[in-house]
Amino acid sequence: MELVTPKAHTRQTASELKKQVGTEVQVTGAVYRVRELSSNFCFIIIRTDRELIQCKLEGSEHRIDPRQYAEGNYITATGRCVEEKKSPHGFEISIQKIEVLSKPAAEMPFSINQRELNIGLDINLDARPISLRHPGQRAIFKIQAAIAELFGEALSDIGFTKIHTPKIVFAGAEGGANVFCLDYFGRKVFLAQSPQFYKQMMVGVFGRVYESGPVFRAEPHETARHLNEYTSMDFEMGPISSFTDIMEVETYCLRHILNRLPEICLTELELLKVTLPYIIEIPAIRFSDAIEIITKKHTITDRDDLDATSEQVLCKHVKQEIGSDFVFVTHYPTTKRPVYAMEDPNNPEVTLSFDLLYNGLEITTGGQRIHDYSMQVEKMKRRGLNPEDFESYLQIHKYGMPPHGGLGLGLERLTKQLLGLQSIKEACLFPRTMNRVTP
Ligand code: ATP
Ligand code: MG
């Protein structure tokens, strides 16, 4: 029997290599580009997991044919790390030895070693395993990974517990038609539209909970803001004293994300030329007041909801008036909110709920939930739902729940808006849309 000892296997980063100028180093990665400058001198740029490292191959006595090391080969280059002001990281590796770890079987379908990835969105998505290797594409998802991480970091810092809830569910929380059905050993079940019921159940256990996970929406259309599977960053908290507690926690979370992102992803933000917004506080406007503002500039068909243009009109107005890219819209009409939404005791026509709009697009819906058993049962009946179908959910109300609420924040929507992407599909590694389930 052999023993496996713990070893961290850390990777060499450019900043660590730079500290080793004057010594022999080793870099492993894919050949990103070979630039032959003369018959016995060329640059080989190695793409590591995050960076491009400049290596120089000199002298015919090495008898290394640089053409062997064309794009896609995985190599380990060994050589002296030397200072080089003209190199992007301020050093380069003067190669003494190259070991080829693996060779591709074919040429890449398009070049990923240009500054811009000059292919259309469909080709990009068809060849996702390759197109994602482009530094610009990769940067989007490095930033997205950091956003999700920072969302969790902000919440766990203030006592939230991370949970993992099932995605195969018996009852859809949001209701409506956009739910995928599934045959589950002969029973009809659904793919979760949100972790709503489960996160509420967990408020009774941990008080404050969050989850980042997939949710499924059978939206029968393709738009620049809808996916059929997306990552929802959710939290739920109780006891609360008002639904504004939830908006305050979201503001704190977003500020944490925006403050910390440059520390973690400066390289990627610079590569994508992104200027992040700055949040001190976020203005809030009542839904009814928002409608008055919007109708001055845009004809709306449904006065109980904000369509895509309404969101843009309102955001433009807020930006002009107070300079904020973000705006909370509160007190949405009860008819447009789910059965678990708490109505305003002063006006049951509206709910203690909100959306957060960012730069013309809804990125969050949240609000206070009903915690009282008879109130919830009565509302289900009013909506034509049978409370017996919700027996397991209603246990929380029956056996006592604090006043509570929470929200869902779409990770891809936030990424799209922060990075100024045209379509939400660009902010998803492997988007699922009506016409796309591969790769
Ligand atoms: P919309 O009105 O824009 O279709 P919604 O109000 O139906 O969205 P919610 O149920 O409120 O969506 O979902 C909460 C959040 O999840 C949204 O604010 C958004 O960030 C994200 N989201 C909702 N639907 C989608 C989708 N189909 N694709 C990507 N993200 C979504
Ligand atoms: Mg919504």
C-alpha cells in the first residue's frame, strides 16, 4: 500500500515568476501563439490557466522546430527567467528545454489568439469548449466566478448559512406556465423555478440562508435577457422588521461585490475595459410613482407591470435625476406577485416587495413573505390553489415562522449588465435556450 500525502500543487502565476528573475523556472500551459522573428529566434506565448507568458526561443543549436509547437499543444517550457521591460509582465522565459505533454489532433476551427474573438455568437456558442479559451471570453467567467464567490462571502460575514436545496420538486413555487415537467418514476414532477419554498423552510432552521444554484424557466421565447436555465443567487432571512431590511442587505452585498472585484479580477476588468459602478446607497421608488414617470415617455399596455422598455425609461430617468445606475422599485401590485408575497397591511392591493433594476434591466425580485398560517392558507384558496397540495411547505407556517423575506438575483443578468454584454447568452458558459442544448 502506498500513502498519499497532502500537497497543495499550487500553480505558477506571472507575479510569482517575476520574483524569480535570474533563476531557472518552469511553465506549463497551451501554446497560444508562435511568433517567428528570424530563422533562429521566435517567441512562444504560453497560455496558462489565467495568463499569457512570453517565452523566447533562441539559437539554432537547440534544434527545436517552433512549428511543432503551434496553437493547442500543451507544453512545459524550462528556462531562465529574465527581465524584459517590453514583455507584458516585465519578464520573459529564455527557453532551454521544451517538453510536449499533448498534441492536438486538428487545427482550431478559428483563431483564439487575437485580441478580439472575431466570430458570431452562434459559432461562439457551438464551439464553446474552444471559444471559452479566448482570454476575453475567459475573463467574463473569471469575473462571474468572483461575483458568486463574493455574494457568498458578504452573506456569510453577516451570519448567513449556505444551503443546497433540491432542483427536482413536487410543486412549482412561482406558479405560471413556465415550468418544466419531468417524468419521475411514473410521477409528474418539476424542475425548480426557484429555491423559494426550501429557503423559507431553512429560515426556520438557520434564520439566515443563501444559495447559488441552477433554476429552470420554460420561457418559450429567446430574448437577450432570458435563459431556460440560469444561476440564481438567493437569500432569505428572518426575523426582519421590515421588507426594507432585505433591500439593505442586497445593497450591502452589491457594494461588497463591487468593492472587492477589482482586488480579485483587476487583470480581467482591464482586459474587458470595464468600469464598475460605485454604490454608496440605492434610491427606491414606489411602483405607482414609477408608472407615473414612465407613462410620460412610453405608452404602457399593462399598468400593473413593467415591460422591458419601461425598465429602460425608468433607469434613464433615475440616472439623469440622481446619477444612480441602480434603482429599487417597491410595492408591486398583488396580482403580479406570487401567492407567498406579503400584502401591505395599509393597502392589500400592493405587496411588500421590490425589484432591483440596474442600467435598464431587472436583476432582482424580492420581498417579504407571509409567515402567518391562516393568512397563507386563505390566500392560497383565494388564488384557487388547494392548500393540501402544499402541506409540506405549510408546515413552516403551521408550526411557527418569524417575519421573513428574501430575494433572487440572476447571476448571468448581473454579469451581463456589469460587463455591458449584448446578450445574456454571452454571460453563460453553456447557455440553455429554446434552440440550444449543446454543448
Ligand atoms: P422577467 O420579468 O425579466 O422575465 P421575472 O420577474 O420573471 O423576470 P423572477 O422570477 O423575478 O424573474 O426572477 C428573479 C431574478 O432571476 C430576476 O430578477 C432575474 O435576475 C433572474 N431571471 C429571471 N428569469 C430569468 C431568465 N429566464 N433568465 C435569466 N435570468 C432570469
Ligand atoms: Mg421578477
